[in-house]
Amino acid sequence: MKTKHYIYKNLILFSVAPLIIFIAILHFVAWQEQSTDFENKLMLINNNAVQDIGKFIRERENLVQILSQIDRIKMFLAEQQKGDLATENEKLYINTIFQRIQENQEANLLQDEKEKIVFELNLIDKTGIIVASNITTNIKQKSPKFTELQQYNNNDNVYISNLLGDYNNKTSLLVFAKPVYYKDNYVGFIQLIIDKKNIEINTISNEYKTVKLLVFDKGSNFIKKSADNNNPVMKDVYEDNEADSELISKWFSVNKTEQSKGFLSYRNKNGQQLAYYSNIPNTSWAVVATADKQELIRLFEKRILLASLGVAIFCFCLALGGWILTQKITKPLQDFIEILGKVKAGDFSAKFSSKEGEFSEVAYIFNTLMEKINKDKHELLQREECHRIIMESAQESIFEWDLEGDTVYRSGKITDKYHYQKIYDEDHKIIPPHTFFVHPDDRELYLNHMRDVLAGKTVPEIDIRARLNQSSEFNWYLLISKAVLNEKNEVSKVIVLLRDVDKLKKEVEELQLRAQVDLLTGLYNKVTTENFIRKYLNNNARVGKHALIICDLDNFKKLNDTLGHAKGDRLLKGFTENLKLSFRKDDIVGRVGGDEFIIFLKNVKSNEAILSKIEAVQKALADYYDINSRQGEQVCIADISVSFGVAFSPADGITFEELYEKADTALYLSKSRGKGRLTIFTQEKENDLT
């Protein structure tokens, strides 16, 4: 049988050849990865050492820098320069500083280590003589490296020497120095001398055991070498001859610059070696990390052997399993191909029967799938019919925008299908159909909504004002949009539903308006008035000048008691009708009590503007009297007038409560001084009232 022979041939071909090719590729890729990892680990170890030594240098630089800025040290050197003898207190002060620094440096050292480690802090005058030191025997001695330091006295940076030898019978020392200035005059140096043993470096690699670290100064002097990783104690080795002479020779041939870094390859008695070097930032020192390449090769060979063995076992098992599987595939496979041919011809009633292992599951799934296809086919026909009926009878307007066909299908009370010409905005973004049927104030909201839909985002419902044709009025609609994706997961269609909510929207607005106004006067009620003023002050209290006015009708209760509440209500209505005409649309006018009103004026230019408004209010009351008197009606037997209290923001307060309290105080003063008056709040008036 062709299928069986084909399977046998391919099992042999794809179990031996792939194994050979895969092992070869595995060797190549693994070697590349292992080499890269080896180099990266070497770079990482080097960089860690650079950071540690850089931190060590910066700490010493900072120490010298700080000491050079101490005023008493500057003055001490200046007095030495003039020939003045320093007082005992000044000497004691400087010696105390140096001794405490030394104690801090030796805090974690054992006694024998303190005796071995060199740490000297010297204060040097302009002639190079040590005038103060934590080592008393150094005083009055000539400073080492002073000739080189003199060339550095105009440099504001800290001087770092090369490795220094033969100083006080000690070798391997480093000098940090900083010129000291007093009143812009050079007066000497702060000098720190330390042993290179103070520098601590360790290799950090659990994987590679031959990694070493070496440190060179700017003169390419060998400063320090870390311990070999094979030594668990990790003791530092100080002798120069411990460094590989081949590496040092290679290092001297490198063209070193401030930013130099890179790899070096060399051979020594142990074989091929690899080194990585880099400079310590802001210094001329360099760190070199070196390792034996033979270690890389040994580690690589071990990994390749294990990987190859695993691949060989895997391929063998795969070939064996494939051969067994072949025995159970060919017959059911032939039957299945015949059934698929019937399905291709349109016979979805065909059944596949097999009891051979997994093919029994395939048969069950296939037969279940065929039954579902038949069922879904009938349901789809029914849904299409229902959808057609719903689309034809729906009260909403439903739009189907086909982006690929450049067509719009609209269903609802009318049904049509038409082509449209694509229109783009200035940013070359497509403008959706019917954009110009949307109210101009809602057009930006509509465009952002549709562009989010075109981007495949899930968007919320929005309310917009629109008209379905150019001759109709704008109504409120609820807009619901949904994107339809094609097989490329791109938006191919957009379904839009417009539901007429105009009546509901206007009813809600009407209810909201009723809840905000006073039913008798049509002005804002107390709650709404206070909320509007608070909201405005929260955002604008400190910007511009605003006025809160409380006005109260004088003797209004007497009018109610004598002429009745009907006359009183009529007076309030007539008064407030004229009151509305006296103020701007953006001013806040409200009734907060029976005969008490609040007026909030925004951005008042001057007090004269307030007076003109007050005159308008008084005129409104006078006009009401005049009109009703001419009609022969008794309007009042009491002396009705208006009293006012005024407070300004931000001068008198920035919150509603503060302004109301001040304006109410001013109103009280108006009423107590004869009524029918205007009082502007001042602190002096409040004090008089108190």
C-alpha cells in the first residue's frame, strides 16, 4: 500500500538524517552560545570589579574633597603661609579630625592588620612640608610626590598618583591629593596615602573557576590581582610576579585611552587565554579580567555529549513509535478519506465508523461535527428569516457600514443600500458616513466614537443629536456601535444602531430643571444656588474678583400679615421678574428663603459695578410699585424696601460659607442702620458690630 510504504520510507529518512543534522547544528549553536556566555560572564565580572574599585576611589576622593573645604583647615594653612604659629586648639582640632578618620577606616580591622595597612592623612603647606598628620613622625617632613603635586595646584579635581614605592621604607602605596584654597589663594594640599592592600577585589563566578582580575594604574603599573577561584579562602595575592608575564606584555601593547575597553587573546604556559579590559570611569586605572579558554572547551564538550545522547534516545523512540503507529493508521485512514469525499460532494449525512484506537475518537468527533453542521444549517436559515422580519419592522434605524465594499445598508422604517465616496480629514483619517447629519456640537464626540470602533476597541453607548435627513430637525439618539472583524482580524464592517430617545431625554432635562428652581419665582432654589456658587469658587476663587450679595425685602412679613400671602407672592413674582433682567446670564441668582435672595456676580470690575446692579434691583421694586399703583391696586401698606449685604472673593473668603457669613454680617448692619441700605463687608465693620 502506498501510504504504508511512504510512512516507512519517511520514518527511516526523518529519524537518521535529522539526528545527524540536528547534532551538527546543536554543536555549532551551542558553541556560539557558550562562547558568548563565556565572554559575557568575563565582561560582567570585569564590570563588577570596575564598580567596586570605582566606588573605592570615589570614597577617597570625597574624603580629600571634604577635608579641603573645611574652613579651619584652610585658615590653618593660610596662617602657616604667613608664618603665624597655629594655636594649640587649631592643631588639636585638625589632629582630632585626622585621627577619627583613621579610626573609622580601621574599625573593622584586626590589630595585626592595622599595623600592616598604611593610612596617612597629611596637611601640606605651599613649600611641600607636612604641617599636620595623623602620623606624628611625618610632621615637618617633605611630602612625597610634591613636585608632581605643584603642577596640579590649579586643578580643582582630586589628584591620584601611580603606584608609589620607597616611601618610609614601604612600597605599593597610592596618593590622593587636593589643592586647598583660602580666599581664592592657593595655600597647600590635603594628601591621603594608602596601601594598595586596602583595595578589595574578588572574582564572582561559580561556573568558571579560572577567572582572575588584575588592576593597573595610569602608568600601566600592576597594582593588584585577585585570588584564583580554586582557592576557597580568596586571599589576595600582592606580588607582581604572580601576574602572567604574557598578559602584562600584551597589556603594554594596547593603545589605551580614557574610554578604552575590549578583549585580548594570548597564550601562556596553561594554553590559550582570553581577557577583557575596561577603564574605571573618571580615572586612568584599568581592570583586566582573564580566564582559561580550555575551561570553556571542557564545559562545552560535556554539555554537547549529554545533549547528543538525549537527542539520540529521543529520535530512536520517535522512530519506534512511528512504526507502531503506522500499523494502525492505513486502513482507518483509507475509510476516512472516502467519507471526506462524500462530505466534499455535499453529503453531510455521511458517517465514519472505526474502532481502531484513536480513530474511534476521530469517528465520534467527526460524526458529532456533521450532526452539528446539519443542525446549525437549519438554525441559520431560521435566523436569517427572523433577522429579515426584525430588520423590516424595527423602529430603530440600523446601519451596516461595509468598509471593504464602500457601501452602507440602512434598515428600519425604510430600507436602502447605496455607495458613498470616501472622505478624509486633514490627518488622512477616513470620515465615517453621516458625520454631517450629526449636530455640530456632538460631531467631535461622534468622530472619536467611530474611530475607536474602527480601531477595534469596545466602545460604550453615547447620546448624540442627529437628523436622519437634511430636512428634519435634530433629535436625541442613543448610538450603539459594534465592529465586525474579518479573517485577518481587521475591521470589515461596522453595525450602528440609532434609537430615538429624544422624548425621554427632554423629559429628564425638564425634571432636572424643575428640581433646581424655586416654583414660585422661577429662580434657582437654595440647594442649587449654593451648589453652583461652591462649584464656581472651587475652580475660580483666587482668579479675579467676585461678589456675593444677600438681599432681603424689608417689612415683607408685615405685608403678608396685612394683605395676605397671595399679595406677598404676587410681589415676589413681580420683583423677581424685574430682578432677572438686571443681571447677566452667567450671574447666579437664587431665592434661599421667604424674602431672602442671593446674587453671585462673577468677575466684578469695580465697586461701582456693584452699585449699578443694586440700583437696578431697587428700580425693579420701584417699577413694580409704579405699575401696580397705576392699575389702581393697593400693593402695600407697609414700607417695602431692600437691604443688601456684600462680600468679595478672595478678599473676604474663598468658600461659600466664608462669603455667606461675611455678607450676612453686612446685611445685618444694613437692617440695623435703617433698612433699605447697602453695606459692603469690612473687618472694621465686623469689629464695630462685635
